[in-house]
Amino acid sequence: MSRFAGKTAVITGGADGIGAAYALALADAGVHVAVLDVLDDKAAETSRAVADRGVKSIAVHADVTDPASLAAAQEQVVKDLGPVALLIINAGVGIGGGYIGASRRAVDWLLNVNVLGPINTARAFVPAMMETDGDRHVAFTASSACFAQLDAGLAAYGASKKAMAGLAEGIRAELAPHGIGVTTIYPGLVNTRIWDAARARPDKFGGPRHQPEEAGAHWRDEGMTVEHVAARAMAAIDAGDMHCIVPDDRTRDNFDETFDLLRAGFPAQS
């Protein structure tokens, strides 16, 4: 049983993938869940699956790139489910390549969702959380790419997730005096449809675009399950851990390589 049992959790990007796995894991622990997403049909489907496990759940349309949308979502959640005790900032997208060759709108979309989106979400939900008592927590879904030396194919996505991890650290410092904990989650390669994230891209960032199914073969063949990520993440959140790493086969080697290179940047001791 979670310390958040009987309380309300909000998950952005909760319609499918890791977000939906979080929602179902929380439902099994007795937590009421608001599923926020731009994918209305999928969000409703996930919310029904959550409610079928015996807790309250609502699906709320929310675009993390739009502060007004998030403000309306916050009002609806509190009205329907009560004060928010757990906020999981999970919505994220990916683009291939780096920042130089990608289109301007693709870069804007990536940064608006992965960097400004968490800021918008925290600003919408956290002030009211600061006014309540009891267990309160914020979690961020970053990526094990935060520990890697990024190659050209992962450059833009990985850098945006490194920014998100830094943002989580800053918000942790900001919320500590209020007794609100923060956990940063770093999954390795996961079997989700992030490779097809542009299927939900708003018109202002270029509109929807679907990738062929074969584009997701690497994620399907090599990725860990979303249930594995959710179980590890929920345990870390419940324990109040600062960091939750869900490694794949390369995560520790990438971590060691990155920090060896950082150590090499220090001046030689005289």
C-alpha cells in the first residue's frame, strides 16, 4: 500500500506508454489518478482501466505546451478528485538527430514539451500543493540518456532530457522548505511508441506525422517493459528517493564513461 493511497495523483503524458503504466501501478496501490494527455481517446481508455481497479479516475485534456490548458486541467482535477498529493511530470517527445539539421518547428516542439512543459506543469499544479499538508511529491521522467555522451542520432532528445534533469534538481531545492519531495526517474531503453511521438504533434509545431511500424523495431526488440519501469519508479517515489535509475545494458557503462571524461576535465594536481 502506497503512502499516497486514498490521495490524488496527476500524470502528464498518462494516456499510454510509461505514463499509463504509472497510472495502473498507482491504481493497484489505492491511489486516485488523473490521466492528462493530448490523446483524448487513449487517455479515456487508460482512465477507465484505472477506475476498473477500484479507485477514482478522470481523463483530462491537457497540452503541456499551453499554460492555459494546464491551468484548466488543475482546476478540473481538484474539483473532481480533490487536492493533488503526487504530480508525475512524464509527458515527453523525441526527434531524431541534433539541433542544427532539424527543422525549426521540430526543435520548438521538442523543447516546448520536454523543457518548458515541465516548467508549465509545475507552475500549474505545485502552488496549490504547497498550501496543503501531508505527503506531497513531484516526480519527473527523465532518461538514462542524461548519463551518456550523446551521439548524433540522440543529440537533441538527450540534451532536452539533461535539461529536464537539471530542472528537477532546481525544483527539488525550491520545494524542500515546503516538505515536498522530488524524484527524478531515468529509464533506459523502453518499449514505448516514443519513436512515433509526432503522431500527437499539434498543428502549431507542424502537425501529426506517423512513422512506419518498422521504425519502432529497436524499441520493441530491445526495450524493457513499461511495467518494469513503473514498478521501480513507484517504489522510489514511495520511499522518497531523489533519483531512480532503471538501467538497460548500457546505462552503467555510459555513466562511467561520462564521469571519467568529466574527471579528466579537472586541472592536474600540482
